[in-house]
Amino acid sequence: MADLGHDGGLLAAKIIGAAAGAWVSLVYLVPASGREAVSRFLTGISCGVMFGGPAGLWLTARLGLTGQLTAVETTLTGAASASLSAWWVLGALVRIANRYGDRSDAS
């Protein structure tokens, strides 16, 4: 069974990092409507919380910082990065799907 207890510090780091990344995403490119703002913010929070740990580990390895940051710092950085990049990645996937998804052969 999964161990879900006593990781309050890491969970808080994920939530704070995800919120910070989502906020920067909104400030960097202002949404067209309130609905888009809420959608982008919740998408950023979700992706930051889900992928914050792995993203932080990947970033520390790529930047050569392995062993120099605490687990909370690694998680906070990863959550912020995942949250910030979530909307951009989803936008790219939508453009790719729109470009290649509706190809019907009219032969």
C-alpha cells in the first residue's frame, strides 16, 4: 500500500511552487478572459503538484546540482517549473493535434 503520511513539507513545497509557477504564467501572458485565467491556473496547479518531484530531480541532474539542494528546494523548483511550462506544453500539443489530427483523404 502507498505511504501517504508525514510528507507535509514536500506537499506544501509542491503546492507553493505550483501556485508560483501558475501565477508567473498568468502574469507573463495575460489571459483573454476570466475563464481562461482560471483554467490556466488550475492546470498549472495540477501539473505542478503531479510532476513537481520528478521535474525537480530532472532539473537538478541537468544543472549539476544533485546533492546541493534539499528535498524541499528540489520539489519547490520542480513544481514551479512544471506549473509554468504546463500551459505552454498543452498549447503546443493542441497546435500539433489541430495540424495533423483532421487529415481526411478526399480521394
